[in-house]
Amino acid sequence: MPLCKILLAKLFAINPMGDSPKESGLTDLPENVTTFFIGENVPTKEIPAHIRERLEAKKGPKLNYAERQKKRDLRMQEINDERKRKLHEHHEKVSRLVAQKKLKKQLQDERLAKDRMNTVSLDPSAISSSHDGNTRASG
């Protein structure tokens, strides 16, 4: 029979999960019971040594509030400095890319103007045809 306790006028039961040869499981419990499954009734393995050492190791002395506050402030300052550095690097990269794009556009415009000059010197009729469609009324 599962272990049952009455807590705060509510019936709780700890019941092994799975089938057991001695118990019929949840069929023996009344309907108003809240059950908690804690696993099979088989012996558990021993905790491995490296985990046991970590769990049993004594923790160092706890820092007082002023020292914790000082460490927290230093950590926040480092985080803020890192953010500022990354933002500065980002702005440098953006300005460098903008300058490269402007230079590329300027070189492209110069080549285009040079090509137009070459076509104009070769074909005088291109002057009148290129200016007819590109004029706009201002005003």
C-alpha cells in the first residue's frame, strides 16, 4: 500500500512509478488523492566520485555587501565599455563603407562621363538625341 499523509485537510500520496509486484499502483488509492511519483523501488546507483566531490566541496567565504557591490559595478563598467567599443567599431565600419561607396560612385560617374565624351566626339548626332529626352521643365 502506498505511503499516505494528510496535510492541510488534503490527502497526498507518494506512489512508486511503474509496476510493482506487491502493489497494484494507483488502483488502491481513493479518488481525492493527489499523487507524486518518485520512481521505482529499486536501489539507486552510487553518485560518481567527480560529482560527489563537487557536491561535497566547501564553498569559499561569501563576500560582504560592499565587496559584492564593487565587483558588480566593475562588471557593469566592463560590459558598458565593451558595448561602447563595439558601437564605435560599428560606426567606423559604416563610415568606411559609405566612403567606399561614394568613391565607387564617383569613379563610375567619371567613367560614364568619359564614355559620353568619347561617343560625342565620335558621333555628333548623339548630342542632340541625348539632350532631347533628358530636358525637364522647371518651375
